[in-house]
Amino acid sequence: MSGTFGQRGEIDASRGVIATYVGKKRSGKSVLALLLFKEYRGDRIVIDVAGDDGPVGPDVVTLSGTVDDLPRRWPEHLRDERKPMTLRYVPDAGSPTVLEDMDAVVGLAMTHGDCCILVHEMGRLAQANRTPAHTLRLLSHNRHQRVTAIFCMPRPQTVDPLVLAQSDLVYTFDVPNPADRRRIAETIGWNPKEFDDHVAELGPHEYLRFDANEDKPQDDDDDKRLLHFVAIPKEIVDDVKRWAAGYRPTI
């Protein structure tokens, strides 16, 4: 079967998938990214750059400190029996090592393997020509460690080209800047003018999904690689937001 998704619409976590969500603030990208993160059934870790995207909750362990303080290994001593763990890290924007701090958390995920990492502001972590070592390894070798990666960003223009190029799934919401739309179109191999037209047709919180693992159409078959989706239902949005807004004291 072609495509990233299985017959029931699920993602095979053992494959190690990269999903990138692009769109302006309040376009809906973070909610959809959180939905995928929420549905992942193994260990999870999130880099919450702004500190207000979550998740936080009774089952979330919050990491703190800089690269010198962060654990090098998954904190198994904090695991509740054999349940999957969710870790959350909010970097200190004023830290002189903030890039290394975030990269250390990526290294933690790659060392652990068999997990999912969500980065809410990928543009802060993977700037063009300035992507740190662990993040480069994630972009190039996530499948070897069976790490599923979920990236959110408002603009791809200043982000390492590998982020889009290595993505199995690219979700495009409202992207106002034409240079950003062109970057997406050229990376996924789509005609930029046609891609612009597709983006222009999006309603509030609607999105395009490009599946790099979907086969190119043969003859007169429909092209299923790029699809237009309506906004996810409000009850699902509300459920994701409630889940992400829980609370647990810092450990």
C-alpha cells in the first residue's frame, strides 16, 4: 500500500515519520500537530519554545536547565510502571546556549529511540546554515532510531531546507508570504503557480497535506499526493486544547 498512512488512517510508529506543519499564527497548525502527538502511543518529548503550547498535564514530566543540566539518558526512574512517558522542555530564550540546549533534548530523543518528538518552533532550532548536530542527525537518520518527528513553523524560508526535504508529510495552512509558498512547492516538486492556487482556496483552518510516500498517479488516475482538507471539527479542537492545557509541577 502506498502512502504514509495505513488502511485505518494510522501512522506506523515503527517507521519513523517526519511531519511538518507550516502556517501563520492561529492558522490551526499547532492543534493538528498536537493531535498527531497526542495519538502517538509510545514515549513522547516536546520542545515548547514559547512555553504556552503544551502539552502539560498530570502525566507530563517537565525538564529544565541548560545543556549541562539536561539528562543524557531517558529518565526511566520517573516512569509510572510501564506506561509511556511524555517529557516537556521549555528552553530559556535568554540562555547563551539556547540552541545547544534544545539540541540536547533532540539528542535525548535520538538516544532513546522508539519515541516521538514535537518541536513547536522549528525555525528556532533548525535555522538555515546553523542546524546543530543532533538535529541534523534527526533529520537524516530518524528512521534508524524509529523516531517520529513533528515540526511546526510559520515560515520555511529561513529554515534548513532539510526540514521540508526530509518530511514524509507536509501540512500547509495559511501561508501569506509568496516566497514561503514557493519554497514549499519547489521542495515537494509541485508547480508553484498551481500550489498558490491551492493555498488561495483554503478556508479558515483548512489545509493541504502532501504525502511524499504516495505514488505518483498513472495515466488518468487522481493525484493523491496533495489533498485539500477541511478544518478539523470543533469538538476535536476543544479536546486537543483541553488535553494540552493540563498541569503538573516542574520536576
